[in-house]
Amino acid sequence: MKYFVFCALFALTYANVDVNQLKKLQALPEFAGVSLVELEAQTRLTVPDLIESEGYPSETYEVTTEDGYILTLHRIPLGKNAKKSNGKVAFLQHGILSSSCDWIITGSSKGLAYTLADEGYDVWMGNARGNKYSRNHITIHPDQGSEFWKFSWHQIGAIDLPTMIDFVLNKTGVSSVYYAGHSQGTTSFYVMTSLKPEYNKKIKVQVSLAPIGFMKHMTSPLLKILAFFTNTMEVLLNLIGVNEFLPTSDVGKVLCGDNSITQILCKNALFVVCGFSHKEMNATLLPTLMGHTPAGSSTKQLLHYSQEIKSGHFRQYDFGLIRNKRVYNSFFPPDYRLAQVTAPVYLLYSHNDWLAAEKDVSKLCDKLGNCKEKFVVPNKDFNHLDYMYGMSASETVYPKVISIFNSH
Ligand SMILES: *[C@@H]1O[C@H](CO)[C@@H](O)[C@H](O)[C@H]1NC(C)=O
Ligand SMILES: *[C@@H]1O[C@H](CO)[C@@H](O)[C@H](O)[C@H]1NC(C)=O
């Protein structure tokens, strides 16, 4: 176990698009004969490029948080197939290691952002601090050391989300948004609305895709290892100077098999943490997926989750007894007060999800101030990332999201 972790640590790098990954892709039947140049070109498209290539209107905004992070918002003001606007504003927030790209990556016939836009929604997509669209600060450069990366999803929920939502409300003139979040996009929502209950009234309804509050029962092997070493891990990571979490190669060995798709996915941090299911994986989508994920997160985001696994609590970042006393005036971090989340929340979960286990989702529903429904995705292969990338998401999940939004 220890040996594995040390190997894993030494394998941590700051890789971006990996040419070897692309070469491996060329070996798949789908891409036999596709040149490296073409594959690379696909990975270079930005979210606005992708939206425009589908013939949809796209807008980009920047907003600065009170602590200096410059965040990017992407918007599809109206779908190309929408007859007219329904006057409603949707706000979509991505998960860990991801970006606004999640909502559009599967293309205009499948992506949730396009579907909502075609329903008449004005669709806004947030980007959390630290991902490739929000890797920017008024004074600190992200490559300048640890200062930029001193945040977990606590700051994303406490600062980024309120800043982005206020910006959207101001631009659109509506008083509340229809919120859908995936994974960390749900965690950060619960952080925001429990710490700043005045934001509940700015949320018409919240749909949680693969909700993450409590994590005691999750089954991701890599996160289990992180949780096991959660105290020493931070020291080790600080020593080797890793602020941004982007592991490659050896970390993936927990997942690797002989199958060539598996070989490619197990080199990608996102899939290593979250797992994947063969039945839902669209091989044709792989080059785009590899070019856009992982989009960047701080190591602390992962560590904060690993603390949750260990403690069984949904609570603020654990700095250790002494610093906790100084920061929180108590030896243990305070729990997030979920009863303060009074916006209506719908929890969508699935049985093959490594991270959002049914028991944890049930506990979350019990604790939330206004949990409306727990909905289990009727597809037993469905896993954590399939809400975004899975081939059947547009049939098994999105109609439910639309019907919840439309009924509020
Ligand atoms: C948006 O913010 C500006 C500047 O603070 C303010 O003048 C304006 O009235 C706001 N608009 C709306 C619709 O809230
Ligand atoms: C697989 O991905 C490709 C490329 O994005 C897309 O054209 C195709 O419709 C997808 N197939 C399914 C079944 O989702």
C-alpha cells in the first residue's frame, strides 16, 4: 500500500494534452487513419468554439471575486431550435477536475446546455477557480507557487458561486436561477446555501446530479487511498510542491486493463478518481474528452473530499487540531448546516456511482432543509461521469431535469 502511494506521488505531474494519449487513440478502430494533427486540433477548441461550431450563439463573461480570482462564465442565451425564450435562466455548475465544457461536450443533440437552450432557457455555465477557464487572479500567477492554490471547494461554494450567481442575476434582471450541478457542483451549492442562507431565494430550484455531501460509503479506490493517508498526504504533497492536482500514469494502475479504451482512460486523472462504465462510454468522443479533461483543480479540493470520507462529516476543511482552534475556535471543523439549505433540492443518483453512494445520498436528503425527491437513474451501469458523458444521459437523466425545471 505504502509503496503504491509513493509511486503515485512521484507520478504526479502537470501534464496537459498528452501526445502519447493521442497516439494511443490512433490505435482505436474509430481513429485508424486520423492524423495526430487532426486529433490535436480537436483538443484545442474552447467552449465558445464548440458552441459556435454547433451553430448556437455563445457569450463569454469574466467576473472577479472579492479575493481576486478571475472567473469565466459561458452562456448560450437562446437555443437555435427554440421558438422563443421562456424567460427563465439556468445556471449549470461542473464537477471536480472539469469545466463548463461538461455541459456541451457531447454535442448539440445530447448536451444538457443545448437541450435547455432549445427549451427556451438562457443558459449560463460557471467555471470554478483553478480550472483552465478560471486559472487567473488579479495579482497571483497560478504557476508562482502555492498561494494561488490555497483553496478547496469551500471557497468555490462560499465565494465563487455567489459571485457568479449575482453577476448572472444582474445581467439578466431575473430574481432567481434554475440551478443544476454535477458532483462538486452540488457540494459547492450546499456550501453556499448553508453558509449564506440569503442565497436560497436566488435559487428557484436545484437539481443535484450525482450529489456529494457525505462520502462515508463511496468506493473510488484512489480516493480511498487518499483518505487513508489524508494526514500525511498533505505534508508529502507540500514537500513535492504539488498545488494543482493532475496525476498521470502510475496512479491509474488501479484501473488499467488490457482493453485499449481502458488504457487511455486510466491515464486521465478524472476517470481515475471517478471511474467509468464501458457500456456508457462513447469511443468517438474520446479525443474531445481527453482534450478538455482534466481541466484543473487544486490538490486541496481532493484532500477536502478525502477528509469527508475519513470523518463521515460534511464539514469545513480540517487544518489539524492546532490550526483548527485558531481558524474555527474549535479543535474540529464546523459542520455545514444543511438545514439552512431551504431552496427545493432534487437528488439524482445511480447505483454504479463510485462517489455518490445511495446511503450517503439518503443521509443528505434527511439533513437538507427542503429535499424534494430522491430519483435513482433507471440504468444500473450508470456511473459518476455518465451524467455528463454517458451515451444514455440524454434519455435517462435530462428529461427528468427538464421536467423538474419546467414544473417550477
Ligand atoms: C447591475 O449592477 C449595476 C452596477 O452595480 C447596477 O447599476 C444595475 O442596476 C444592476 N442591474 C440589475 C438588473 O440589477
Ligand atoms: C458519440 O460521439 C460522437 C462524437 O461526439 C457523436 O457524433 C455521436 O452521436 C455519439 N454517439 C452516441 C451514441 O452518443
